[in-house]
Amino acid sequence: MVVAVKNKTKIVTLDSPHCNITKYFNNILKSEEYNDFERMVTASSSFSSSIKDLSEGECDVVAMTGIELHGKELEMLQYECHVSGAIAPKRPNMLLISENKIDYQPKSAIILCEQKIIRRQLRRARNNLRILSIEAYKSINNIEIIHSNDFETSEWMEEQRKLGKIDGFITSKEIFESLKFNGRRHTLLPDPKEGGGAYFLPIPYSDLIILLTRKSSPKSLTRVMTEKEGETIWWVQNQILGSLTSQELSNTSILVRHRKVKSLMEEAERYKDLTLEQACHDSEGEVVDSEVHVELKIEKISKNGKRTIGIHRIIPYSKFEYATISLIRDWEVILREVSQDVPQDSYHDKIATAFIDLEE
């Protein structure tokens, strides 16, 4: 879809089943800030055609999800385009569609989930449930139905739930609202209700909208649309995840967000977390609340959900770029160490297997 403005600026939106970018832009164009905008609709088929149109001047901005650009940055650069802005995720957390919350599911309840990392997070929360991928469930029950898109898949899972064949399934809020499901929904939140409780970090680039322009375009072109938090999230996630394969990406969860010191201090008090509290003090022990902080969490989980490795950092906004590079180095060391067999300290010892298998 293309949204055109009176000053000839055109925005091409590439929607995904889990993020309706066109709907988002149509909503913001109704605000007073966009009074001079008018809308025009045309078809846009793919990333390749859109980036070509952007390069040739057929449009001025391409709005798309961050995951859509993953692995395609070389193609973007070949057309002399770049990411000039980003919009912070509004609904990054997935939903559990079920009559019961995850803590109150009956033993051996069947829950379907397409995302590998979410399945592992669910197993970590409850190890006595049957958390299955859609393909595994179909194979077990000899179901040969083929779905052409995520909307059809979610409709089919809802039918299975209503028939009592499964107890619940995982989907996005966008699909839930688009299909107008009337079942109970439970958001998989990244913050536990109490210390040690279940939590669910978002999947990579979840609900993150990025804005592509030509390198020759003025920065003011996307200034009215872009958000500082969105730009931070894109920069950090692209630095950490940009070089990962799709297989590595599927077993990675990440949360990047801006936090005020007041909310961090309240969280530290609620969870009795001294480390988090100390992250809000300067070198002299004073609480500095004038600067926004960047919270960064990244995790990998074993297949059975019993082992988790992760990093949690609280970084002042003015230092987040340097701190992210440092975090990447620390993360690489951690992954290397925990994925190796533990050597013998003496000939009496046995070689211990690695803490976690990153290939499973």
C-alpha cells in the first residue's frame, strides 16, 4: 500500500500478518500533525520491488517490519538506501488463547505454538504441558491440511480449541483482533508478577517498524514519523542479531526498551533486586534520574526449557552504543563457554557435557 501526501512524499507500507503497518499509518494520518496529508492506495508486491521503486524515486519512504529486512541489508545497500528511522513496538508480546492462564493449565494440556523460542519459554514456565509446533501436532494426528498463511493457521487452531482437541494456542494480537476471536486471551508479558515468576521475552524484531529512505534523502523526511525509542531498539537489535542465521534467530529472545529511573527503582524495590538498584546510581552512589536508561535482555533456552542463558543490562542512554558493543563481546564469550564440554580438572574427573546445546 502507498500513502501519498500533498508535498509529493509517498510512503509504501509492507504489511505482515502480525503487524498491520498500513492500519497504523492510516490512524496517525488522522491526527492534527498530519493535516496536510492525503491518502492514495496502490499495490506493493514485495520487498525487492519496493526497494527498487524507492531507489528509482517512485516512492520516498518504505515502512516495513524489522524482521522483513533481516538478511536483506546487502540488497538495500546495493540500491543506495538505508534505515533512517524506526517506530517502537506497540504490541510486541504474543497471546495465549485459552480458557486458562499458563499457571492454571491442566497437566498434559496441549498448546500449539509456531515460534520455537516461545515454545521453550512455555516449557520453562510449565514442564508438565505438551507444547507442540503446528507441524508436530499435525504429524501426530495424521492431519494433512495445508494452510496458505498465518490467518488460516490461526483460524484452524481456534477450531481445534473449540472442539476440545487442544487447550490453547499462541498467536499475535494483530491476528487475534483481525479474526475477531471471542476466546479468552492472556498476554505473555516480559515482567514476572513476582520474583522468580514466569516471564516471556519477545521474539526478535517483534512488532518493530522501520523506515527506509534513499541515502540522498534529507533527514527531515522521516523526522515527524520516527521515534527515539524505536531507533534505539532497531540499532541495538540490528547490532546483536543482524549477523545471525534464521536458525540462530529462532532460538533467541530479546527485549530492548527505554526505562525511566523511577520505574527501575520501583521494580528493584518490588523484587528486592540490589543489582538493579545499583544500576541506577552513579559512581558516587547518587541516584541520577535525569537521563532515560536503555534496558536490554537477551536469552537462549534449551529445548526442554530447563536451562537458560542470558544477559540483562541497564544502560544510560548516552552510553548505550558503546555498552551494546561490549555486551556483544560478553555474549559471544558466554555462548562459547556454555556450549563446550567441560574439560577434566584431573584424571579422576569425567568430562561433563556442555551446559546447553545451541544446535538443538
